[in-house]
Amino acid sequence: MASLDDLKKRISSVKSTQKITKAMKMVAAAKLRRAQENAERGRPYSEKMNNIILNLSSSVSDKENAPKLLQGTGQEKTHLCVVLTSDRGLCGGFNSNIIKKAKLFFQKISNENKSLKIITVGSKGYDQLKRQYKNNIIEKLSFKDSKNINYFDANKVGKIIIEKFEKEEFDVCTIFYNQFKNVITQIPQEQQIIPLKTENEKDQTNNESYEFEPEEDEILSNLLPKNISTQIFKAMLENSASEQGSRMSAMDNATRNAGEMVDKLTIEYNRSRQAAITKELIEIISGAESL
Amino acid sequence: MSEEFKVEIVNPEKSFFSKEDVTEVVVPAFEGEMGILKDHIPIISFLKPGIIKVLSQSEEESYFIEDGILEFKENNLSILTSSIIKVSDLSKEKIDKIISDSEKESSIEDLDDQKKFLIDQKIDILRSLN
């Protein structure tokens, strides 16, 4: 059994850990609120963008000559996967959930004998993938220095993707991120952005006759690259809200566990202190009896 | 009033600006300046760098944008743009900075004509503001 001194030290170290996790929880809670607000404020843009693209793509007359970003290259040989993760740890299953989802997808691709290329955004994703998929990772990005999620960063990622697409380095692009549902639940998502998957034209009512200036094709080919940046930006916003939510619940758990541990250790400490006192008493009494 | 319609300007971060009682909006459309009044035909258009003017009965506001898309439908005008600044907030230093950045960008050799045209346009507009 550990000595009294050791127990005392352990109790105080667990207590200080608890203080840290508690503070992290508070910080995450504050950041979560901001991240959530940002995610909500960013929504109108991506929704409107989506609407316009839907309208446009349904009115493009010449499906054969539609931009490749919409139509695809006609084959599905090379997949590019963009895995969006966080730059910091201590956020529960946040990163591993995305990675798990992504690895499942990678497995599927390699089973179908298609080639795979990976771009990681966020250093944690790179750390987790580099062991197994080192040769597939063609680019690793991290926006540790930017304080807030901003469109500029998303645009950078978008530009890289477009550039690679134009050089025909891949045929299909999929992004992986966590969708924020609530503080406890974040759902890892895979979303195909190239070629763009349009909803199966379910809102036919939306099919109004728009006037276009310049031609539809020209607008589309200008708009689609922007849409990719927008989708990535949306994913980054969702991700940051998820990260904070995940961290908050992870830290909440950690604080509670530390509390339980302190209780257990305190009981053990009291018991062994009592045992030591009893032992001393017995010694004294038996010493007195023998006289 | 009958001559008014709704405008919303959205950038990726937030809904930047929204107003219910607008009488006219002048935008730098791709093929020239375009004024939009109530009951305009539904239109989707591309914007080039320039000034958006929002006119209402009481006031007139101007914004500088670098790019954007415009959608007008059922007397709702939405403008999506990635960079927008209110003209009255543009200081001389800011303008100079954007100009010098753009000049650097336009000096890259293998730029296609359309991009070059847009950047030159941007520089011209900013010079005229100065």
C-alpha cells in the first residue's frame, strides 16, 4: 500500500489536473458559443450559393459541354480526399472519428483498385494518417496561426484543389469533416464536391426562367470554383464548432473523473491514516500490558 | 411603398447588410453598370470589382466590392461577395494598400486576359476613389 505521503501527493496532483480540465472546459464553452454563432452566420452564404448553382445547372442546356467541375472527368480513377481536422488535441473523439470515417473510405477505394491522394488540413489529421498513408499524402496544410476561421484560408485550400483538378491529378474529390449537431453529438461527414452532386432535381418548382448575364456556362465556370471554397469554408466552420463542443464534453468528463478519483484517494488516505493510528495504539496498549 | 424592394448582401462570414426599403441598386455587372429597380426580370449575373450603390428614399450608400454574384428574384435582391467594404470606411492607406497588392498581382506574367482585366479594373476604380 502506498504511504501516506505518496497518497497526499497524488491527491494534490489530481486536484491540479482537475483545475486545468475545468478551466479548459470553460474556455471551450466560451469558444463554442462564438464558433456556433459564426457557423450560423455563415450559413446564408453557402445556402444562397447552392441555390444559385442549382438553378444554373438545371438550366444549362448543353449537358455535354458543361464545366468539368460539375460534370466530372468522365472517369473515377483517382480520388482526392481532403481530411479536415483540428490543430489541437484534448478534444475527445473529435479527430479519431473523422479519421475512422476517412480510413473506411480509403479502404473502399483501395479495394476497388483506384488510386488515392490525400490532403490533410489540420496537423492532428496528418499525425494520425502519416503512419499508414504516408505515400498518399500529397499536401498537408495547417492554419494554426490564424486566430479565427476565415474565408481567406478556405479559399487557399479551394485554390489548391482547383489547381490540381485542372492539371488532371484526380477525378473525384471528397471532403471529410465533422458536422455539428449538438454539444454531445458530432457526426463525421463525407461530402463529394467534385463533380458536384446536385440534388435529384426535386425542386422543379424552382425552375424559373432567369435572365443570365453573361451566358450560363460562363457564370457556372466562374461560380463553381467559388463554390468549392465556400463548401470548404462551411466544413471548416462546422468543424470548429464541433471541435469546441467535443472538447467541452471531453473536459467535462475529465473533470468529473478527476473528482471521483480525488474522492477515492481521500478515502484511501483516511483509511490508511486510521490504520496507522490504530497500529500505534495497539503497540502502546500491548506494551503497557506486558509491563 | 410600392416602389421599394429588399436587398441583402451576404459575405462568407455573415449577412453583411440587409435593407427593406430600397428604391434602386446600381451594381458593376460583368458587362457594364446595371441599375436594378423593382419588378426587374429574374436575373443572375456576375459582378466585377466596383462600387455598389444602394439608394433608398432617405439616403444613398456605397460599397466597394472585389467580386460577387447577384441574384434577383421576386423583388428580393441577393448579392454574394467575398470581400466588401463600405466606401466611407475606406481610408487612403487602405486604398493604397489594395492598389499595391493588386499591382503586384497583375505583374505576374502568365495571367489570363480575363483575370488581368479584372485586376486592372479594380485598380482603376480605386484610383478614382482616391
